[in-house]
Amino acid sequence: MCGISGIVSRQFIETQSIESLTNSLMHRGPDAKNVYLNKTSTTALGHTRLSIIDLSEQANQPMRSQDGRLIVVFNGEIYNYRDIRKELQLVNSEVRFTTNSDTEIIVHAFACWGMEMVHRLQGMFSIAIYDTLLDKVFLFRDRLGKKPLYYYCDHQHFIFASEIKALLKHPAVSSSKEIDKQAVHEFLHLGYIPEPKTIYRSIRKFPAGSIGEVWSNLSFSFYPYWKADDEILQQNMKISDATLKESLKEKLHAAVQKRLVSDVPLGAFLSGGTDSSLVTAIASEYTTGTFKTFGIGFKENAFDEHRYAAQVASELKLDHCGYILSESEAADILETYLHHLDEPFADTSTIPTMLVSRLARKEVKVALTGDGGDELFLGYGTYTWAKRLKNPLFRLVQTPLTIGLSKLGSARYRRISRLLLKVERQQLRSHIFSQEQNYFSDKEMSDELLRTTLDYEPFRYTDPKDTSRFSEEEKQALFDLRFYLKDDLLVKVDRASMFHGLECRCPLLDQNVIAFALSAPLTVKRRGGVNKWILKELLKDYLPDRLIYRPKWGFSVPLSRWLRNEFKYLIEDNLNSKIVAEIGLVKVDYVENLKKSFMMGEDYLYNRIWILVVLHKWLKENG
């Protein structure tokens, strides 16, 4: 786990330029820092290292190939690096390894197979390889986009880095900052900015599952090597539940085992939910000595899963470290979270994720997580709504039901009425997600919120053609896999954990587990009203039913309560009529009415308030 940066330029690159980018990523790799500059000073690479596998200095980066032709910087982990090493030795008996690191495997694999080597890599990664002979940089990002990579390009430079803050250290980037209005609109709709956009027009996210080539003349091209759709196979309807369970069990055990390879202490995040409990239970079978788990609770009982995490750890005979988060502590972390993410980001579960990362880092350097289970095995309520809205009978009464519910006094019914609004097919997936999260709908933004709609374009998405056999629930889940998981949940975990120099690994997002989930029948994902049915069936091998079949909480925070108390100052400082008018994005009267309704008890509006707070605070400080 590390931070990477690079510059390809028509101009002479000063060492200070690449040093500046690299220094801003020291939190991602506090153990070592190095830079590389080619002979003509037109290509530079930087790296900060979090040492996990092979702690020796020989494994530091940038790393050279044996002949000196290739220079690599790499952020992430390659879990099958030992298998690739054996394959390389069979292909070329003359290959010599000087370290036990996965970075060296990348160097030799690229020398052997070129860009095709990416298909052999199982793990999470952003990789840059400079070929000194071709004077070309090759970029690679893992299939799901677990590891970040951003880039900027003009007529003089191509610059890339693990975080936006590093890019902004370069004068060419910092002098060309311009807010992307469409990205702002998508943020208000989704709570995050989806790939490839960022808050800045000139900075883009390098696409997940893609390869890039950057030539010395600054021409560049990107193309995908993997899409989730590729993993969707025809179902064999004769396969029994027992066979499917055994197949998934085998894949999960293999995924967890691969992610336990480490030369430093390792533990797990444990919330007490299905996904983290299953990952932790499997991991406990393959670890010796003390295997520590870490979790966060809240003083507000309705949001406190801590007691379940402690019970799960007790059943598994593990050492659990829990912490109860107070409002005042959350307020202390808040400013760090909003600043550290580099662009508007509304997911407040970043706060407990940062805290649990800090807690874990005191004991371990690597933590397993349960990320991915909801998107792969239908854990969210949005999937039920996707099914309802597709039902022909439901659609017949959809409009009158929408009108009727909107006139009832209950805030809950008014919230549902917004979700029931009819939208175009290409807007349906994001509409369901947006309204389940209580953000702004397309209609709400265009008709009520935005001060001007001249440059407004709604977010559009078309279901992939290869998903015709998918149910509506599964299509909605695939949307989340492609956007919400990648551009929100994985971003949150990466930034929160790497801020404290902690590496997080996600066994449920193993390529083979993904392939199983996308090809498995709907009945093993949801059955008899039970979400994630097959995961819970596997969890029965480890835990009693009382810890498996209980309401889902998620890793949320009591934001509504906080906004009326400890965080109230954020509304006063960032959503007062003067600030809203000065920034000029949204209507002052609309925001005033929204605040008034929220303060009078309409709790469901809290996420609309929060997303406006985050946006205006960010624009005030950065725009």
C-alpha cells in the first residue's frame, strides 16, 4: 500500500516538482520515499511506501528491472504474486529475484508478457511503468477501482497521482482549477462524484479496469481490460443449493487466505453484520496467535452495533477492540474528513471509518473488511424498490399513489412519494439510489433547487446488454457495483485507512467471488425475505441464528441528531443566506425553507441539508 505520482512533460522537470507531489502522499506511505527522474528530465516518478510484504530497503520503489529498462511505482497488493513468480520461473529460467516483494513480480511480469500481464494480477492496484527504451509510461488500475488514480493533461504535461491533493502541488494544475458544474450536479444527486469526473474540469479519475499508454509527446489512450459484465455467465439451473454453497465457500476461503499474506500484524474490521462477521470467521481459521478485530459504536443506542460485534468476537474467541464515539469526537474528526477527501463527499460514515482505522493502526498494519457483500448479494433496500417499480401492476397506480402520499402529513410518506416519481429509463437506477439516500432528485434539482438550469444535464445510465437475464434487483445492484461501491464506499475506506497508514483488504471483492455472485441465481441471494441468503447460510457454520438474522444497521452515523446539536454550527456557517447567495448555485429561498422544515422535525431531510453543507463549505474554502 502506497502513494504514487508521476510527470511526463515537454519541459525540463525539476526534481523539486516530483518531490512536491510525492511529499503530499507521505500519509499513504510513511515508511519510505523515493523519486526517479529520467536522463532527459522529461519523465519523473515518485513513491511513498507502506511496507507490508518484504520490509527490506531492496523492496522500495521506484523499482528497476534487471536490465534497467523498466521503472515501476505501484500502490496496492498482488495477492497471487507467489503463483506468478512460479510461472515466471517456468517461462524463463534465467529470471533472477532479488526481493520477496510483489512489486518485483510486476516488473518481471511486464518484461515477460507486456500489457497482457494485467490479466494475471489478482489484487488491488494502481501501477505506473516507465519503459526507458520506448520512452512511454503504462498505467494500470485494478478491476473494481479499489486503488485510486487521478490524472491531468494539457499541451505540456501529463501528471498523475494517487490523490488530487498531490496533483494540485504542480503549478500547471493549481493554476487551471475550474469547477466542473456537471460534477456538482451529480454530487447533489448521488452524494459523490462518479468516475471519470472530479470536482475540477481539468482533473479526471483514471477508469477502473483499464490500461493507459502515455507517450513522450503527451498523446495518450485508455482502454478497458475488464468489465463486471464480463463475469456474467449463463446459469445452470440444475445446480443444487448445497453445490452452490460449497462453491462459494471454497472461493471465499481462498480469497481470505490470499489476503492473510503479510509480513506485518494483521486484523479485521468487525461491525457484527453478515459480511464482516463471515470474513472474520473464515480468517480466524487460518491465523495463529492473537487475531484482533476492531469496531466502533455510538452513544446513540439506535446506531450502536458495537454490542453485536463484541458478541461475534466472543463466539469466535477473538480479541475485540471496540470504541464508543461521541458527538464531540465526531466533530473533531469532521474537519479532517472534509478536507482530506479533496472534493465534496457526503458519506458521513467516513467519520467512524477514520476512527476505526486509527484504532486498528495502533495494533496492526493490515485490516480485512467486509466491503462488497451488499452489492454482490443484494443487501440493500433499494433493490426491493427496483423490483416494485418494474412491476406492471404497480406502475398502473404509481402516479396516483405518488400524488396521494405527497399530500399526507407523514414525512415518511412524502419521502416515499419522491421515490415513486416516474422518470426516464436511463435515470431510473440513479433515481432509486438518490431517493433511498434522501438526496436531490433530478426533478427537484431542475424545478426547485438550482438557481439556473442552462447547463444542467441529468445523470444517465443504461443497463448493460449482457444483463438481460438479470432481475431488476440484480440490475440495480450492478449499478451500485459500478458507481456507489467504487466512487463512494471504496474511496471512503481507502482515504480513511491510508490517512492513518493502514492497509485494508476486501476478500468479498475477490475476482472469483465477483464472478460467482454475478452468475449465481437470484434465489441464493434473496430468499424468503432474507437478503444475502447464501452468505448467512455459510455464516451458520460459525455463529448462532440470533447473531445472523437481525435487522441491518449499516455503518451509519446519527447525522440528523448531530446536525441539531454538535454540528449545527455547520448549517449556520455554510448555509446562511449570505453564503448561499454569494456562491450562487442554488436558490436561497429553497434552502431557507429546507432548513426550516428540518429544524421543525422533518428528519428525513437531513441528508439534503448535509449535502448542501458539504458542497458550500468546500466551495467556500476551495472554489
